[in-house]
Amino acid sequence: MPDPLVRKLQHYGPLSDADRLWLAESLGVRRQIAARTDIIMEGEDPRAVNVVLDGWACRYKQLADGRRQIVSMLLPGDPCDPHIFLLDRMDHAVCALTPVTLAQIRGSVIQELTARSQNLDYVLHRETLANAAIQREWAVSLGCRTGIERLAHLFCELFARLSAVGLTKGDTCAFPITQNDLADALGQTSVHINRTLQDLRSAGLITLRSRQLTLHDPEGLARLAHFDPAYLHFTMEPNEPDPMRS
């Protein structure tokens, strides 16, 4: 299976063989991170870009009394912000929700890659813009969508993102996170999440069992959620013309 980072970035623009090689070389040594372990803590100096190669992680903020808000999910192929090294300190933490295989790209190497390759500069900027679009959509969910719409929308989004890196099979994908994680992402309680899951199952839209999510009616789920995948900006295919040379 191709590197998930390459698979993801190819949806934003074409990559040459040299681009893929440079990316692979930049990733360096893989590390294994245990579930429920912080990858980087708030306040630390983000000198490198963390790249999730396997497993699920999240960005989160935590209040002094222990309440946690998950502000984004990080899936295989996701760099934890390709320009984070430009900041002096982390304003949030990144945590492994499951066992995670992680690589790092030093900030200086990112700058070398983007100076060397116009394609890499282009796709990494598109990745940053797509992440900002995802954050806007999460804000809409928290501000406007009902509880069942929020959960349906998150299922649609995560399934689409996993599909983009080849991690779905038909209408099924791994879904290894807990109801508490869903509650912290959607601003609800785990009890509310459990009830909402029952409502989605009763409507014949999804099954979530044994850490596997199946979408029985993807179109119906998308209608319920008001989900339009355009905000993910997966608009390119590897064989399309290079927009930087047109």
C-alpha cells in the first residue's frame, strides 16, 4: 500500500516520482506511540511536523478542571499541520487515541522540500487550507446542527477521509474510538452519544459494532447531516494535469 501521506496529498495535486521519494526520505524513523499518550503537549516548541502513518489521533484543548474538547481528528496520512514549526509554542495538544505509528519531518526539511518542488509547496498549502475548511465545518456543527446531525456529519466526514487514503472497504471502515471521544468532539455527553447512535441504527443508517462502522445508507446519512464533501477539497486525481504548469 502506498504511503498514506502520498495518497492524501495526491488528492490536492499531482506528485512526481521525485516528489514521492523526497517525501519518503523526509519522514525518517517511525515511532510507535501508545494509545492515550500525548504526542506533543500544549506549550511545547513544535520544531517538527508529526505525520500519522497508522492509527488515530486528535488535537485537543483541556480546561483546568479536566474538561476536554477534541478540535480535530487525525487519521493516517495526516500531517499535524505542515507549517506548525513556524510557531514558538503549541496552543493545543495532540494525543494518540489508538496505538499510532508516527513519523516526523523537521521544519527545516519542510522548507527545503517546498523550495525544491513547486508541486510539494502547492499540495502542502492546499492541505493547510483544507484543514481550515474542516475546522469551519466543525464550528458549524457545534453552532447549528442538532445532536443527531452532528454525529451523522462526523461519520460522513471521517468515512470520506479514510476512503481518500484507501482505508475503507465498500461501505465499511475501522472506527476504533470510544463514545467518550465522540462526546468530546461533538460537545455532548457520552450518554447522549449512545442514544444518538441508537437512533441512527434504528433508522437503518449505520451500524457501529466491534470497532467497525458500516454506512447502510450513505446518501440518507449525508442528507440527514447536511453533508457536502466539497469542503474536504479532494478535487484532484493523480492523472489530472498539473495546475501549476497550465
